[in-house]
Amino acid sequence: MADTWIYFVQAGSGGPIKIGKTANFLDRFTTLQVGNHESLVVLRLVRGARTEERSFHTRFAAQRIRGEWFRPEPALLIEVFGLPDNFSTSFRTAWSTCSGCGDTGFDVSQTLEGLFVGYCRRCKMTSDGRTGHPRARYTYRIRRRAEALPCNNCRLPTKIRRQGLCGTCAEYYRRTGRTRKLSKQVLPCSICGDCLRKRIKSRCTTCYVYWRRTGNERLATHG
């Protein structure tokens, strides 16, 4: 069974106090704030059941304004501030700024211990260890970066491979059911080993331009 909360929320400074009960205080507080023009202040937030809430309503029936709203008279304030302040303090802190970076754009969530924390989207993803964090997504992309391998048909290096074929050869086979015929023979460069169609004196364009400009053969870094 989920925990239920008895909350004491005051409208503005010196305004009426609402004594209510809810199973999800985050949603209830947001709803109350949307429907109230005053800034709501959480005075106290304690765990309690329906019977305890009715006990407060009965004892302070003389201060009732309407429904669950009561006048902030001394007897009620003494009773409220005499309650423990663990959860209300954490909620006020979480509702002010992000606990991680201090940003104003944040969401309040509740921990397993019942305390409240306010995190922006970035800090929330960091605390959860999810790959949705921008830095984690970038690291994930680098780690999973596909290696350029030659197509089984045209031998051109490609990172997009479907059944061992490059995108062009795979799409040709899907549409016609036949292997794509090459109009030009694909041979490897004699220097770097890249399989290319356009070759000049058995060299690829890069190796040929390097040879023309320097007079030396280009040192291949792979292949």
C-alpha cells in the first residue's frame, strides 16, 4: 500500500492554511498551485492516514474557512510547527532550484526514502546513469561507430551494409532480385589498398596527387 501524506500548505504569507491528505503530494501540490494566485508554502508534510487528517479537521473546526482551508490562528500554527520538518524541508529545497546544477528548469521527484529532490533533465539522467544524457549518447555513438568494410559486390568501402552489401547494391538487389553489374572494374590502390573505381596509374586520387606534388609515394596508414 502506498504511503499517504498529510500536508499543511499556506497560501502566501499569512494566508489561509489547507490541511489535506494525498498519496502523491507532487501532483497535488502542482494542482493546488495552478489553481491559486498566491505562492503556496509547504509548512509541514508528514505521513498519515485519513483518521489523522479528520482529527486535525475536528480539533480546528472553529478556524475553518471553507472545506479544508483554515484561518492561521496561533493555536493552529503552534500545532503545525510542532510537527517534524523532515519532508517539508526537503520539498522546499527541491522546489527552489535544481540540486545538481542550480538551474531553474527542473522537475521534483521523490526518493525511495520519501525525501524530495529537484533535478533538471540533464542532472536527472546523470544521476540515473541512463544513456539519454547528451555526453553519454555521444560516447555511445563513438563506441558503436560502424567500421567501413568493402561491399561484397562492388568492393567499395561503406559503413552502411545490408547482408554484406553497400546501400546501392542492396537496393538494386531488393528491386530487381539480381546482383548489380558493375560498369567499371573495381581494383585496389597499389599504395593504400583502398578499393576504388577511379584510379590513375594504379593509384587512387589521393595517392596520385601526393606523388605528383612531392615525387614520393604516400605512406599508407592502413591497408
